[in-house]
Amino acid sequence: MFDKEKMEKLNKAKEVWDNGKVAKTLAKNKERKEKFTTSSNINVERVYTPLDIVNVDYETDLGLPGQYPFTRGVQPTMYRGRFWTMRQYAGFATAEESNKRYKYLLDQGQTGLSVAFDLPTQIGYDSDDAIAEGEIGKVGVAIDSLADMETLFGGIPLDKVSTSMTINAPASVLLAMYVAVGEKQGVSADKLNGTIQNDILKEYSARGTYIFPPAPSMRLITNIFEFCAKNVPNWNTISISGYHIREAGSSAAQEVAFTLADGIAYVEAAIKAGMDVDTFAGRLSFFFNSHNDLFEEVAKFRAARKLWAKIMKERFQAKESRSMMLRFHTQTGGSTLTAQQPDNNIVRVAVQTLAAVLGGTQSLHTNSRDEALCLPTEDAVRIALRTQQIVAYESGAADTVDPLAGSYYVESLTSKIEEEAIKYIDKIDALGGAVKAIEQGYIQKEIADSSYAYQKEVEEGKRIVVGMNKFQIQEKPLANLLRVDPSVGEGQIKKLQTMKAARDNVAVKNKLAELKKAAGTDANLMPLILDAVRVYSTEGEICNVLREVFGEYRPVEIL
């Protein structure tokens, strides 16, 4: 991009500057640190110039927005057309309570729903199972059957909203419930819009809400790909998640690498199952974290888009432009929030929101100031949503596409994150792919090592967390925290028992038997799961049938 003669001249000028102005300044005043680095241990130079991006070719490395390699964005006009979808991840206690919160958020200007499920739901247990005791409705909404799902979306027309559901191991069951609710509302499956997370590999490596071993889990995922391609064409069939990898302690470069490695595994599994790449790749979506290092985060999003486009084109020979687009949802960094001085979290979330927007996200959830202490209150959720709206309508960040493009620092950082991610992906390929790398504990150990290094820096004061290890104050505990009453669990169990007594239990028994038989074959299980859901088989009953056939996953020990 730059003239060779001018680069030589600039290089000499920089040497003079380093040995003159900089040397004299450092003799009087040392810099704050001996070494400046990003979370990925990429050195941050004192100043960036065209010398740092001399190998960047505009046409092949950046291109124009909406064109391969999509570094600058997946749409030609980005937010000049419409803003990103503003979602607030919400769900707690009962379906009735969560339904009220969804309606409140929609009234406040939210443009999409994002459902948080409680822990028993996430791991395929009903509320009346002994293992669910004490966890019902605590970290999300309890959903046991289609009856709960009907209540959850009561009064919310499913053809008018886009819904994201953070559910993985039992994703097929919850998707079936959503389709069945649409049917009850008179909304056909081809009119439904949304995303199911459905990313089991990151559960094995970073999060832990798995049920079945990798092979049958991957089968269920490809079953969803195939079913949705034919019946729910506007549904994003997976949200390949780097968010939880980052929450577990990875660096930004690792987040990109391990997320895309998981994506490669899903594409390979679908192709192996007989699907053409262009029939499903356009409905793949991604989910990333946004942390505090503004420029590294922007560079991370740009590098991920570029790298995925190259992977899909070169490795999988995708032909359709949409198959090469990395479309992603972002959530601000939950692990960056502090219980100390929680109002500081508003500022952190604002920085992270700006990073996501400057990086070209398609949808965004902003965390609430009190989430290090409790489920978010309505006031805290409103501030979090207003943060997005202020960035959208007042900051000017959404008025031009990829506004940091051309920054010597950001372009250099984009290239370096891409290089680091490629090294990890090559290593994972050498181990046999993401599934093998997880089974051998490689990805888990890399995340654990990164997390330990970060925590050590915080404890030694080498990394400052404002209000936590520096600038502390004496403060009173935050009042009016949102807590889920234990009676919620008792009420949910009674409601479940009443539903079980009223349903056609012969039909339930027959549909579960058909599902169990099909699970022992290579049939697509989605139609049978949907049939079971329609007669009000519970999530726990469906998952227990599959447990009998598939078994349960036991994690590898990491030393």
C-alpha cells in the first residue's frame, strides 16, 4: 500500500526520533511500564506508522464492507441501514416472571429477546428431579415443558420478534418447544427468526453444561442443521461461542482461535453427514465477548471475520458469499464486572459496547452494573440498554462503516491476532481437530494457563482493576438486590405435576418410545423430538430417553 522509497525515508525519520526526542524524554521521565502488552501478550509499541502495516494489502486483506474477506463488515452499509439488534439476556424464576421482564424490555426499546434458562433446564433435568433442588429459576427461567414455553412467550407474537436462546446440550428440545409455540400462535416455522446457541464443544472446554458424549452431541447438532434448512430457514442453527471461552480465562487471540476451530468441527460434521456446505453455512452464527482493551477487541472482531471467510472459501470451497460471512452476537464481559464499586461497571460496559460497535457486531447484550452480585434489577437493566442506545444515537460511532480501518495500530493488531489464531488452529488440526483437542485436554489447559496468568497479574498489582485492587473505598453493601425466592421452586414443581396429571400420558409414552427407537438408528431426531414436545413430554423425559441410548459425558482431568 505504500511506496518503498517513502518507507525507507520514514524508517530513517523514526530512528532519528527514537534516538533523539524519545531518548531525551526517557532520560527525564520513565514510561509507566517496562513492557506494554494486550491480553494476548501482543507487544504494544510506543507509536504505530505505515511501517507496521507495510505488508497489508487493502484489496486482499481488508476489502470493502460487505465483500470478501469481510474484514470491514458483513454488510455494505452496516449501521447506516439499521442498528444492531439490541438484546438483553433475561430470564429468572418462572415463565410468568420472565414474560413480564421481556415485555418490559420490549417497551423500553429492546429489539430482540435473549432467553436465559436455569441450570436444571440447561443440563436436561425437570424441576421435580432431586438434582434440581435449590437451582430452580436461579440463573435463568425454569422450562420443563411446552406449557412453560407457552407462558414464557404469552402475548409476544413470534413472527414479530427475533429470539436468541442460550441452550446447548438440550438445544433440540428447546428449539422444538419454540416451533410448537409458534404453531399454537398460528405462526409457521418458516416465519420464525432467531438463534439457538447449540454449541456443545465449548461446553466441554469452557462452560460445563454438557449431557451426552461428543459423537451423539454432534449428531444432534447436524440433525438441527438439516431440519432447519428444510423447515425453519430463517433460524440461525448454531451460535458458535467464544464468549464462554473468554469468560473461562482465554486471551482475545485464543477466543478467536478456539471458537473458529469449533466452527470448523461443526462444518466438517455437517459435510460428513451428507450436507452441502452452502445449504447450511449461511445460517451459522457466532457469539463473542467484548472486554476492556478497546483496540484489541475491535481488532479481534475484524480478524475473526477475515479468518473465517478464508477458512470457508479455501478449506471448505464454499461458493455462496453468505457462507463466508462471520455474523456474530456480542455480550459485554461478565468476568470484568466487579462487586466492588458496582457503578464502575457502567463505564466498563460502555467501553465494551463501543468496542463491539466499532468491531461491527450484528447484535449486542450489555451487562448490568449489579451482575457481579445478583440477577440484574429493572433499573440496572434499563441503564445497560440505554448504554447501547446512547452509543447508537449519540456517539456517531454508527454513522460510518468500520471507522477505525486504516489505523496503523488497529490494522497491525488485526494482523497479529489473525497470526496468533492461525498458530492455534494449526496446532488443533495437528491434534486431529477440535473434538480430539478437547478429549486430550489441550484447549482446556491453554485456557486454564491464560486464566492463571491473568489472575496472577491482578494479585501482584501488575494489572489494575479499578476499585478492586486499586482506588478502593469504604462502601456500604448494595441494597435492593434481586433474589429468587425459594418458593419459586416449590411452585414450579406443583405446576409441573399438575400438567403431567392433565396431559395424555399414553401419547407421551408412545412418542418417547418412538424417539428412543429412532435414537438407536441414524434417523434425524428433530421431527420425533417435536412430536414428543407437542404432547407435552417434558424436557427431562426426552433427555432421559436419549441418556439411555447415548450415555453421559465424563470430562478429562486437566493437570
